[in-house]
Amino acid sequence: MSTPIIELKGVSKRFSKKLDFAGKILQRLGAPVRDETVHAVDGVDLTVNKGEVVGLVGESGCGKSTLGRMVAGIMPASDGTIRWHGKELAELTGSEGRRAKLQTQMIFQDPMSSLNPRIRVADIIGEAPLVHGLTKRSEYDGYVDEQMRRAGMDPTLKRRYPHQFSGGQRQRIGIARALAVQPEFIVCDESVAALDVSIQAQILNLFMDLRRDLNLTYLFISHDLGVVEHLSDRVVIMYLGRVVEEAPSEEIFARPNHPYTQALLSEVPRIDARKKSFAGVKGEIPSPLNPPPGCHFHPRCPFAFDRCKVERPMLKTVASGHRSACHLNDKVA
Amino acid sequence: MTALTAAAPTLEVRNLQTHFFTRAGVVKAVDDVSFSVGRGKVLGLVGESGSGKTVTGFSILGLVDEPGRIVGGSILFHGQDLAKQSEEQMRQLRGNRIAMIFQDPMMTLNPVLRIDTQMIETVQAHTKVSKEEARQRARDTLGMVGIPSPDERLKSYPHQFSGGMRQRVAIAIALLHRPELIVADEPTTALDVTIQAQILAEVQKLCAETGTAMIWITHDLSVVAGLADDIAVMYAGKVVEKGEVAPVLDMPLHPYTAGLIGSVPSRNKRGEPLKQIPGMTPNVMRLPPGCAFRTRCAYATEVCKQEVPFGEVAPGREVRCFHPLFPAKQGEAA
Ligand SMILES: Nc1ncnc2c1ncn2[C@@H]1O[C@H](COP(=O)(O)OP(=O)(O)OP(=O)(O)O)[C@@H](O)[C@H]1O
Ligand SMILES: Nc1ncnc2c1ncn2[C@@H]1O[C@H](COP(=O)(O)OP(=O)(O)OP(=O)(O)O)[C@@H](O)[C@H]1O
Ligand code: SF4
Ligand code: SF4
Ligand SMILES: [Mg+2]
Ligand SMILES: [Mg+2]
């Protein structure tokens, strides 16, 4: 087997909020205040092979974007190693470091805050390819037009600024910008969430065409299970900073093993549902500021038993290529 | 007479037109939009990206900026035309009786202020309560939208939240005053199904308990299916189909609505190309005369080059199309 494009081992990310000056004094005086740490990502192993589409799914705030940023090399990990083509990403320097950065592109969740409001769309898309010699001054206009067209945008709008576009148009600017540098690996963070289904279909079909023609690789972060199922070869499920299940797409949708995955799959809204009563989340939503001990899912898990409250379940193989982190799998065995 | 007043909708938009006068030409972002929403009702406003949904919402809230202007139609809120109110009157209404949840949560949130500062200010701007009461209210509302540890989280800055959490804070701020009308612009797009269900549950409760009328802008037809009473479909600045949710989704009459429903991923086969509506979104600056969907429509004929009227083609079904897709015709095409 060839070296994976990206390989994460025991990767964690913590965000700490240090006490401010007043807080420190209060603490000295014996007040119960302390530094707060968010365990956004907690000991994650993840491998993505060339040409693969890996779907990353999980609740809002569980650490998907943080993991995606570390994979794309724009945020350092607090712990663990990230290897890009077998080499440690944090240690790449010079031209190799630049190549890694260029070859891995991220399409951001929040298009407005990732697009410079003072730069015209043409330059947002075309600047990097020009700097890196992917196009020439003389071919610049044609290159930009082509990138816009590909992302389903009318090139005649290229002299506009980001705020003059609709939400979905902005999302497509982000897509065009990422594709314009001809990367080999793309981290898509909720990249089609703001698009109506028809344009969504157009973009997803484009992603699939690029994969077929250029052997592109994707880490596809999405909360839309329909989209993930359609697109991914493999699906990784996260819960509160940890990977809880991982399996080939068909397998996970047919035979979800982890109770969280099962809960997730049962709640997919469907277009054939009519005016219905939505139910709130059962059980308290846990906080990454203060994650529950043992299995993070135990306060909401209908199958939780004593062991779940004290011992963290590790990912174990339950079928070929299918791993799950749940103590129930030991029980039956 | 009283019965009539009770039945009067909270909001009635009539033939709204909002255009942007840019140097490159006039962008007719909204060009003939009509709908109404009653007390405690939810209208799902759907349509193609760029079709004018957000600009419609901005027009209602009086937030359209230069070079944009409302150039036609009326926006009746309890019978009072919002298009004719002064800046100051609109400011009074906003955040108090009418609220908007923006597509981009950073339009609501100030990046340099802590969440608690922003929420407490919002509460105190419109109601006379102590700071402690305001904090309590902020905290409860955050809990309602599923933010765990609201006490600690209140002290954070927006960039310390995940994308979905920012979206939920923006929703919480809109809910703070229990307004009579909420325009929610793609509020749950980045949220997973569990949190989405939680928020939709709160929204339903709010509408039922306080009679809040809601315009829910989204491209997610499954949310509209589960939440809304009525649906209005927009294409290139115009409402092209309108009616109750069930009949519209079960039997769409406009070819664009039918195409939209046909592209939903769960209806397609895994790994196969998704169905997409052929052709590209039209540039609203260069619309062909007649039906704007003409160049992409499988049912187009000569007559479609003429201005298409919007009207009732069956009881309760309003469509802007010369050849609505009654079932007999859908069978023919298949
Ligand atoms: N400030 C502006 N100047 C010029 N054109 C604008 C401006 N704001 C919006 N538009 C244009 O008006 C049209 C409608 O935009 P709007 O934001 O209402 O679309 P939308 O239906 O909300 O789409 P989306 O689903 O992508 O958010 C678009 O073609 C957009 O490019
Ligand atoms: N810069 C930061 N400082 C402090 N905390 C942060 C920062 N960025 C993220 N977090 C926290 O890390 C956790 C994970 O955030 P992340 O953005 O990765 O979530 P996500 O899975 O992408 O969620 P969503 O689906 O809502 O986008 C959250 O609790 C968030 O508050
Ligand atoms: S380990 Fe225990 S609490 Fe966690 S998912 Fe399995 S059964 Fe539920
Ligand atoms: S009016 Fe004609 S072109 Fe337009 S949607 Fe109807 S059939 Fe198609
Ligand atoms: Mg995210
Ligand atoms: Mg919009």
C-alpha cells in the first residue's frame, strides 16, 4: 500500500483561556476560578489515502473544523503527529513546506470571514495561481473566468466585491479560489451547506469529476448525511473531540455500530415528512469545557452501563474496515 | 369586523421590488414578490442561490443599503407599510417587534465584544431590567438553543465558538424579545440534525405560545417540509410558486420547483451523478424577456417568451408559468 496523503496519530487540540489579571488575583485570594481549557480535539487517529473521499460527521462544536484546520496545516496540533506524504508536517520548511500548503486547500465554513472584503473576486480567485506560476499575466482573465464558470458563477461578475454577492455565491467564490491552485487534497468544511440543492448537485458533481480526472482527494466535513452518504468512500464519526466510529460508507449506513451513530442516522429529516413536532435533544448536551469522564456519550446513551462512566472505550475493529469505540462490543463478544 | 381583524396576517408583502443601481447596471434582485404570513405561522421561502431571498428579508427589515432601493410594492406589518417608515421608526421596530437571524452570524455578532456583553446590551436596549436579570435571560436563551455550559460560554468571544455555535448565538439573540415577526435567513444550514431538531422545537413552541410569525428562508426542503405551513419558491427575483407545503411538495406545478425537488440527494443513487437542473443561474442583470427559467426549462414553448403572469391555476395554488405541470403532463414527459 502506498503512503497515505495525510496520517494523524494521537492528534489533540486544546484551547486555553488564561485567567486575566483580575482573575489571577482572585485566585491568589482563594476564589474558585481557574484557567479554562476546551478540549476541541482529543487524541484522534485519521488516515486519508490518495484518491479517497472521507466524510467527517459529528455534532456542532465536536471539533470537525478544528481537525480540518490541522489537517490542512493552518493550525498546529497541541499533541500528536500529522504526516503529509509520510513526512511530519510541522517539520516541513522552505519549498517543501510551501508545496504542502499549496497542495492542501481548505474551503472554509464561513465564506464571509474568509474572503477579504476589499479585494475584487477576480483577484481573490486569481492571485495565488498567478504568484505560483499556474497562470500568466496574459492568460489571467481567461483563467479566472474558467475557474468561476466551473464553480457555477457568471464570470461577468468578477469585478464585484464579496459583499455584493448572495450567501451561496460567496460559498462558490471560496470553492473557486481553492480549486484555482490545482491542489491534490481538499478539506471541504460545510462547503455546500448554503447552496440550494440544484447548485449543490452541480458542485458535488464537479468534485466527483475532478476526483475522477485528477485523482483529487477530499476530507469532506458535513452535517448533511445525505450528502456524505452520496459522496464518501469512508465515513468518520466524531463526538466531543473523539472519533467514535469509522467504516466504509455503505457499511456505516447499513450497520451503524456506535449508539451515537445510530441516534444520528435515525434523526435525518426527510422531505416526505410533513409539518411535524420536532423534539429537543434528549439528555444534556455535554460541554467540551468539562467533558464527561469515561465514554463521552454516556450521559445521553440509552445503553450506558457502569463501565461507561469510568473507562474511555477505544476504537476496536468490529468488521473488516469498521472500527467503533463502544464497550458494548466487548459485552457481546 | 373583529373576525376580519383577527384573521389579518401579521405581514403581507405585495409586489415588492428591490433593485441595486450599480455602475455596471441595474440588478433587479427582487422583482415582484408577494406573500403573507399570519400569527403563529411559518412561511418557508426557498429558491435558487442568488434568487433574492436575503434581499427580500433585508427589505422587510429596512436594511437594504446603497446602491439598493425598494422601488415598488408594499410591506404591510399589521397594516402599516414598512417601506414608508423612517430610518428611526425602523430602528425602533427592529430587534423589538421584528427580528432577523442573518445568514452570516457575524452580521449579528460583534467580533470584539464578549457574548455576554452583546446579549445583555440587547436585552437592556428594549426592556428595563437589571443587569443580573438580563444575564439570566441571556443564559436561559443560550440553553434553549443547545449551548452547553452557558455560564462559562457567555464569557467567550465569537471566534472562540464553532461555526454552528455562532449560528445558535445569533438565533438566541433574535429570540430574546419574543418578537411578533422573525425573518430567519438560513439559520440552521451549518447545524447537525440533533441540534437542528432542538432549535426547530423551540421555534415551534415560540410560534405556538406567542403567536410569532416566521419567515424561514432556506434551501433545505426537508426542513420546510417539517416546519412550514406555506411555501413560496423564488427564481431570479420573482416568486414563481406559492401554496401550502404539502400540495406544493407533493405535486409541484412550476418546472423549477419540480427540478429543485428532484435534486435532493437522498432521492438519488449513491456514487451516481446527482440530478441537476441543466444550465446556469441567470445573471439578473441580463434576463431574457419572458420567463426567466425559459433557457433551462424542458417545457418551454414560444409563448414563454412573453411576460408570465402570476396567478391561481388551481384552488390555493399560485404559479408563474404558462404550462403548469398538472399530473397528466408530468406523465407525458416521463
Ligand atoms: N450589494 C449588492 N450589490 C449588487 N448586487 C447585489 C448586492 N447584494 C445582493 N446582490 C445580488 O442580488 C441577487 C440576490 O441576492 P440575495 O442575497 O437576495 O440571494 P439569495 O436568494 O439570498 O441567495 P443565497 O441562497 O445564495 O443566499 C444576487 O444576484 C446578488 O448577486
Ligand atoms: N479559537 C478558539 N478558541 C477557543 N475555543 C475554540 C476556538 N476554536 C474552536 N474552539 C472550540 O472548540 C470546539 C470545537 O470547535 P470546532 O469549530 O472545531 O467545531 P465544529 O465541529 O466545526 O462545529 P460546527 O459544526 O458548529 O462548525 C468548540 O467548543 C469551540 O468553542
Ligand atoms: S461505551 Fe457505553 S455509553 Fe459509550 S456508547 Fe457504548 S454503551 Fe453507550
Ligand atoms: S413559463 Fe414556460 S419556460 Fe417558464 S417555467 Fe413555464 S413552461 Fe417553463
Ligand atoms: Mg465547523
Ligand atoms: Mg441569502
